[in-house]
Amino acid sequence: PGHLYVVATPIGNLGDLSPRAQAVLESVDAICAEDTRTSGQLLTHFGIRKPLLAVHEHNETDICTRLVERLRSGETLALISDAGTPLISDPGFALVRAVRAAELPAVAVPGACAAIAALSIAGLPSDRFVFEGFLPAKSGARRERLGQLASETRTLILYESSHRITDCVADIVAVLGADRPLALARELTKLYEQSRSSTAGDIAAWLASDANHSRGEFVLVIGGAPAQADATLQEGQRVLGILLGGGL
Ligand code: SAM
């Protein structure tokens, strides 16, 4: 049977499409793409001409059976998304699951992923982390989700769009506190790339200081809550301070 190659594409800088990714895309029979127009432009840039099949969240489940049949008949396929690694806040899960269920080979061709790129420069603990993708679009639901994540001790990675970045950071300040460590990465690998690692309060002020700061695409990396032992110690120190100080 043919292989399904899951191929990462650039998140901005076209130089990030690896030579191996190019070779694989050149070798397959057809390329499954989230948006055939966006991917068409990318492939044209690299001089790659292949039949494109649209695989997006609305049709993914329906066309899985047909794609699995094509693999079974010996065709090789690649799966790409508009940017970065497929399946990471992007379509592809239903297809890969179907390929696995059919016991056909799936092969990763790794490359850019905004979450990992942002984590690699955040200056926050990277030994254990949690990827939460996009939080809910409405503030009430977003605050509720942040509340559920408030005591998470691992580093948290979020995606956010320009429309909601200011409101999202305001909700982080409201729920997790202005002192919570927060790193923001904007327009990674692109012309107006910027990143900043400080606290939620500082990032909120930085966003408010210049309208350009809230343009583009964002990754937020939130420092985890102090571990339980630390939290208990801090609480003990707080109480001791009150007792020694003779205050409340
Ligand atoms: N599959 C992609 C990946 O591997 O990173 C993510 C796709 S998701 C639909 C798009 C979101 O990823 C954006 O809203 C933003 O949060 C983040 N993102 C993608 N490219 C980015 C970039 N160049 N700089 C910062 N964030 C980016």
C-alpha cells in the first residue's frame, strides 16, 4: 500500500520548508490540503505541480474512506495544512485515524509548528508543557476555561488571533493574576516578528501601548502555577508574616 506523509509547511518564512518536505511533496501522487488555493501558491513557489484534494474540517470524515482506498490501491498521498504542522489546531485527525484504523503506514515529515517555536524562545520551563490551542472565543467561556487551568503547574501554550489577543490577555490577567509569567510571540518567522517574555500585566500594557502590537498571529506561553509544595510554603510564609507582623 501507499504511504500517507503528514508534511509540515512553513508558518511564515518559506525557507522553513525542509528539503525532505520538498522531495516528498514532489514524489507523491496527490496532495491533500486544507485550502487548495493557499497550498497551490506555496507549491507553485517551489515549482511543485500535483493534483490537490481539499481536506478540511467540513468534509474530512466523508472523504476518509475514499482516501484510504487510494492508499490501499498503492497511491502515495501527502497531507499539508495552510501553515505549520497538520493536526495541530488544523485538519487531519480524522484522516490519520482512518489510515491507522486501516493499518496503513503514516509517516511524519516534521517541520515548523508555531507552538513549539514559541516555547523554544519563551524562557519558561519547557520540560513539561500543555498545549491548549485556541481558548473559547467568548470572554465568559474563556475565563471559565482559564479558571480550570489556573492550578496547572505545567507551562501552557495557547494560540490566539489578532481579533482576540487583547481580550484574551485581559482575561489571563483577571483570572491568573497580573504577576503570572507570560510570553508572547507574534508573527514568528515573518517580517514583523516580535516576542516578549515577562508577566501577564506587562504583556497587557505592551499590547495597549501600540496598535501594531496586536496585529498578526500570536502564541501565548503561560508559566505554570507554583507546585503544591511551593504554594503551601508560600501560604505558610504569608501566614507567618501576618503573625509576626502582628497584622490581620
Ligand atoms: N498548524 C499550525 C502550527 O503547526 O503551528 C497552527 C494552525 S492554527 C489554525 C493558526 C494559529 O497558529 C494562529 O492563530 C496563531 O495562533 C498560530 N500561528 C501560526 N503561525 C504563526 C506565526 N507565524 N506566529 C505566531 N503564531 C502563529
